[in-house]
Amino acid sequence: MNKPYCTKTCCKINLGLNITERRPDGYHNLQTIFYPVPLYDELTIREGEDEDVLTLGGNPLEGDVQDNLVLRAVRLLRQEGFAVPPLSIDLLKVIPSGAGLGGGSSDAACMVRSLSEIYGLSLSEERMEMLVARLGADCPFFVNPRPLYAEGTGDVFTPISLSLSGWYLMLVKPEVYVSTREAYAGVHPHQPVCSLLETAKLPVGQWQGRMENDFEESIFSNHPLLSDIKQALYRQGAAYASMSGSGSTIYGLFRSRPTCEEIFAEHFCRVFSL
């Protein structure tokens, strides 16, 4: 590699999230739709010297940097027998962590995809998806981000015809942390009243009350600020609002560009044209 390799990696929102049953292995089966969002982390990759070095910038991350999914992705490729030299990696975090947006998973998938291109590893999309699935159930989505219906533990994907082109998306992420343990502790698995796939075919304005995130009931009870943000988005004209994944980002879909960012000035808040 003669010069730094620079790339961007997007995030996602969940459109609906139904927890359908608890599995014998202790995990849960679910149904959700992943939809890509144009909010990006930035990766810069250079060849290093003796060992991998990851330098983080932007939004802070908790935990040991050596356990970051980017470095785990590099180690995974080496474990599979690919000759990847020591790397110097800069990761600019724009996607907030602990937000239900899949930022870490996206970084990992992007790293595998980038190294395959840089070093001519000739990894097929299917092979990359199989590899990054070891790092997280939603990692395979980010190998080729596009609207997907997810089942199982969130790792069985079916492409769907769904476009939110022409809609505006507002993301609001307060300083609220929801652990995976907390999120699943409060759910009561059940079959959804309305089919998620059938609901997704309806106009967005008809999603409210039909497209549900099963995590919201217990998480909103523990963190009422999240419920307040969702209701505020509706008051500002959102056609549909929901929590993404297990939180703590709340998003709203608007037909015209919302101009209410000042209401959420104390939180992470971004607006995008989809």
C-alpha cells in the first residue's frame, strides 16, 4: 500500500423490531428491517511497523481499544490465513456509540471489505458476510448495506423492495445508555399483531401503531426521556417515529425537512435526506 486508504462506513436504523420467541440457547428470535443511513464513520488505513495501532478520534468510545471491532476484524482475517501486515488505523467516530445505529458493526464490516480490496484477498460478498457474522449478528448487513428484512437472531437476511427516497430522517441521541442486558431483560416475546413486511408496504403515515419496536415498552419505562423525544418528534410533524434497535437513538421520518433541531440542541441531533 503506497498511500493511505481512506473510506467511509454508514450506519442503520431499525424499522420495527419484534421479539418473537426465546430460543433454547438463551438468545431471542426477532424480526426487523435494517435500513441504511448516510451518517458515516471514517477509516484511514496505512501499513504499520511491528504491531497494529488503532487511533480513535471524534465521539469517545468506552472500553479497551484492543477489543475494538476494527482490530478484531483484522485479527479475524489473519486467523483465516490471510497475510495482512501490521496496520496503522485511524478511526474517526461520527456515529454515536450505544445508539442502536450499528456503528461498531459497520466499522468491522468496512475493515474486512477494505482489506480485501487493498490486498487482493478476492473475498466474495457471501464470504465476507460469513466472516463478519462472527463479530456480531448485524455485521453482515454492512458488507453491502441495503434494505434487508432480518430474522433469527438478526442474522438471517432477505433483501426487500423498500425505498424512503424523498423522506427526511431526524436522528436524536440523548446521553442515555441502554445495555443489551437491560434491553432484553424487559421484553416479553410474542408474535406481532401486524406483519412487519406487510406494514412496510403501507404508506409511512400508516406505520404508527402497526410497526412497533418491542424494546420500547420497558426501555421507555426505565428512561422516560426517550419516550418524551419520540412524542416531541410526532408533535413536530413526523409521519413516523421510533427507537432504533435497543436504543438509545430515537428517529423521525418527515415528508419535508424538519426545522426543529433547536428543540433537541442538548442531544446529538442530525437531519438527512434519504
